[in-house]
Amino acid sequence: MNNFYFYIPTKVYFGKNQVEKLPGCIREFGNRVLLVYGKDSIKKNGIYNDVVSQLKKSDIFFIELSGVDPNPRISTVREGARVCKENNIQIVLGVGGGSVIDCSKAIAAASKYDGDPWDIWAKKAEPKKALPVGAVITLAATASEMNKNSVISNPDTEEKKGFGHDMLIPKFAIMDPAYTVTVPKRPTAAGIADIMSHVFEYYFIEVPGATLQDEFCEGVLRTVIKYGKQAIDEPANYEARANLLWAGSMALNGVSSRGKLFDGLLHSLEHALSALYDISHGEGLALIIPYWMDAALSEKTMHRFARYARNIWNIQEPDDMTAAKRGIEQTSKFYKQLGLPQKLSDLGIPFDRFEDIAAKSMRGDTTGNLIVFTKADVVKFLERMK
């Protein structure tokens, strides 16, 4: 097992009616709130009223910033930072899924920075301070409610970049599974793929001695597979929604990944795709994953993929390579059952900018760890996904 640093300061209030804890959580940091959310869904399903009623009855001052996009824009971050500075905001409260929480974190950092917020994501500057962030979660997917990451898009430069810092980890998270029962099938499925991708990028790189981490990873995957289809078929099933919601946090809050290595190819390539075409992050990952697995399978990695096939999909096949291939096939079949895309054309992505996509996915001259791709390799990889 590799050396690691582990820090999760988030207070989690999980279960029914936990929104009642919101005023007390906020008052630890002040009583002037920027309330950040997406479009109209939280107003239609009643979550907005729940949150606002808690703020009003506790005499907590708040200003609203709505309209956060599924791939949150730097323009929204700029506006949020302006509002915070002009109104002496003391805490940023995100109500929504990972995009809203990512945007809330970005606003929290940008509000304490005097330059253009994009400097932070372009790696031209690193903020020294940030406002505290709180989260009310409405979608199982990114674990943004319990990690330090914030991914933001800049349509002007056609880039989607991430920034992470401990000061961005939410101070508290309200996680009521009942708040996820109205999530439609498509974003539920995309969230499932997102959760699984977080596990995959750590799990398939074998690190000697990381036994407990591997067991955690497999537990998360089995849970998501067991309850994912059930949540789609029975949207109001509380048990299914609760297990998905907690699995999402466990996939990327550090519990299952510390002491492991991170691949990075899945997310760097998906970020390049969604930066150019504004596709759903989870759907983009679902498209890439089976092709990535197929490309990564070799004599060197087949034992790891065979373990995955046997422990996750219960494939009883003695030959490692055969078992590994069947596990990849089962993964693709599962995503197809959930209605997730199988090729680029399913997402309306044309085939005329493969060079641009490849260039934007690079982390230096290459990308990836389990498999290392050059720009030319990524172009060939994209050709397979037509």
C-alpha cells in the first residue's frame, strides 16, 4: 500500500427530514447565505420550499443564484463571486447534484480572490482562502459533497478543468435519499456510471497490499449494480436510493482510494468531450468505460479484470482472459440496460474534431496510468467509438 494523506471534515446528516438540521449547520459560520441551485427541478419537487422555509424561520439572510448548468460555467462562478463580495456573504450553500456543489465550491474560492476566477482553474493562481461551503444533495453521482474537487467549464476557451483544495471540502452535507426519488431515469443512470467510473480509475491499477481498499471498491460496485437498476425501475424505492446515495459518497471521498494510484484517462477524455459538446458527464463516462477496459486488457492486466468479473459479476470462468472479457461485456450490457450511450453518435458527437479532443485530454505529452495514451493513441481510441 502506498503512503497517503486522508482528511474528511464534512459533517454528514443522512436520512429522512435531515433538512431540519440546516439552520444549525449554517449558523456555525454566520447567517448570510448565497443559495446556489440549478434550474427548476428543486422548485417542482418541493426541495426548494423545504430549504427556504428552514432559512426563513431561522431568520437567516439569503440571496439566490439559480441556473447552474450540468457542466457549470465560469460565468456563473464570476457572478456568484460578485454577489458574495457585494453582500458580505458568509457561507455558500449548494442545493443540487455534483454540478451545483462544484459551482458552489468554485464561488467560495473565487469570492476570496481578486483576479479573474478562471485563473484558478487555468492553474495561473491558487487561492489562499475560501468561504465555507454547505451542501444539500439531490443526486447520487459525484461525491462532491465530501471531497475537495471542483470542475468548471469555460465555453470561451472550450476547456473543462478541475481544481481541488482542502478548504473547498463542504463543512456539512444534508443527504436525504427522499430528495433523489424524483430524479428521472436518464440522470439516475448517468450518476450510476459516474460512481462506477470513480471506483474503476483506482481499482484496476493493482497496488500490492491495498487489500482493504480493493474490498471497499468491490463493495461499492456491487451495491451500485444491485440498486442501480432497481432505482430506475422503482424510482420511489427508498432503500435503493439510499444505497446509491451513500455509494456515491464512498466512491470518491477517499475511503476506497487512499493508498492506491489514479488512472485519469477516463475523466481527462470525458472532460475534453463535454468541454466541446456539453454532454452529460456520466453519459460520457459510460460511453468511454467499456472501450477503455477493452484497451487496457492485456496479459499483464487480465488477472485484475478477471477478479473484477468474478467478484462483481459472479462470472465462474477458470481462464483469466476469458473471464476478463466476459466481465467487460457484462459491464457494457449493464450500461445498455440502463439506457446509456454505446457510441459517440448516440450523444450526437460528430467525428470531425478528434485531434482537438485528443489534445484537450492530454496531461502533458500523455494521459492515463493503467494504459498510457499519446495524442495519436487517443485519436485511434475515438475512432473505435464511432
